[in-house]
Amino acid sequence: MKTRSLALMLLLLPAMWALAQKPETMGKATPVTQPGQFTDGIEGPACDRDGFIYAVNYREQGTIGRISPDGKGEVWVKLPGKSIGNGIVFNQQGIMFVADYTGHNVLRIDPATKKITVHAHNEAMNQPNDLAIMADGTLFASDPNWPKETGQLWRIDTDGTTHRVANGMGTTNGIDVSPDGKTLYVNESKQRNLWAFPIRADKSLGEKKLLKQFPDFGFDGMRLDVAGNIHITRHGKGTVVVLNPKGEILKEIDVLGGKPSNLCFGGKDGRTVYVTEVDHTRLVMYRSDLPGLAWARIQGK
């Protein structure tokens, strides 16, 4: 535990030093891409270790776009058949995983070759929506049924085996794992609930605990920073709300459009937050005071 605490402190020192030496405007969003470069299915996003941002449905449905930090974009890959992507994560080896909601799949993409394979498939999935990844590469997927306003959760082992780990929920959407790997956070878009599940040693889930319920607007994507704070897009309100692990609101950031769909952390220090925004079908960014957990992991920190 002392070693883990020391490692976290060393990771935070550069950000603390930068803040002490040069005041920085935090939480002020600016556009990254021009409006209309994505379809209204803009989602994802995820950053690789070189700083590129990947988001789905660039120019047309069924694609994944790659955006450089200065906003230059390209169609990186086209997904096979009728597949359409949603959430994206990278493992520590740099392999990309994409929730393919039309095909009931989780796709695996090797960035070196751009080869696309089906990592996991289960017809019992409604439409895998968003993904979370543990340090060992185990995936969790949210799986809403929008017409019925219900949802379930899946665990996907590194060999692609699928396990339904929760059902009878609301419209499960944003999902992520705590820095210590012991808690799975999941939100429900329609019901506006944020839940915390204990992750047992066998990676099954324990009894969920309600951390926070909001009275208005909706939820979408969700990511954690290195301190375990929970960053959630407020679909319909046009903000990202940040809560601590107890469910207490720390801050809320305007993201220049009413329908943010998801977010990721990137940049040279992991403190640039990229948000996919549906109203203007573009990426926006703002600066955070802490690096993202996923960024720290893929950088090996």
C-alpha cells in the first residue's frame, strides 16, 4: 500500500509543480475539430500513448477517426460489414478494443497492422455500449436496452469469454474501474444513477451501492482520473461533472454543446480531457488538474 501511495505521489508531482509555477486556466473548453467532421454517432474516444485521439463515426458511420492533438483528422479504419463502434479502450500493450453495438461484438484492432478481429461475441448482448478495462486487460461492458430502459453488464476475459455479471438494471452506459481495481463504477442514463460495484477476487461483482442520483438531464460516458475521481458527461446539460469516490460533486465543466457523449484523457501530461460532442459533431478539449487513469496505465506510470 505504501509503494502504491508513493507511486501515485510521484505521478502527481509534475502536475502539482506546474500549477505552483504557472497559473493555468482549468476547465475552459475549446474546440479541437471543426463542426461536422463526425456524424451524430460521435463517440469513443480514447488516446494512444503517442497522443492521437480516436473516436468513432468520423465522416461516416462505421469508421474510426484518428485526430492529432492539433485537430487534423483522418479515417483511420472502416469497420467490417454493418459494424458500428461506440466505446473504445486500449490495453497496456496498445491494442484497441471497440464496442460494436450493431454486431453484439467487442472488436479487437491491432494498431500496427489495423487488422480487425472479433474479440468477443454474444447474441444475448443488447448492444455493447461502453467499455472499461482492468490493469490485466479484463474488460467490462455496459449493455443497455434503450426501448425498454433496462440494461445489463458483461465481463469479457482476455481470451474473449463473456460472462453476464449483472442484469435487471436501468440503461447502463458509462463504466470504469477504480485505480486499485476493486470497484466498478456504472451509470444509468435514463435513471440518472451512479452505482459502485465491489469487484471480487474472481472478478464477479458484489452488491451494488448507489453513490449519486441526479434529478435532471442524463448520463453518458465516464472516465476516472488517477485519484479515483469520476468524470461523467451530462447528456442534455452540456457539461462534464466530476465527483469524488464518495459521490460528492467537486466541479462541473461546460463543454460548448448540449450533448456530450463521452470523454478521455490525453496530452503530454495526461491532463487534457477530450470530449465527443453531438450537437456540433466535434471534439472539444479542456485541461484537468489530474491525469487520467487510462493515460497513466498505457504510459506505464
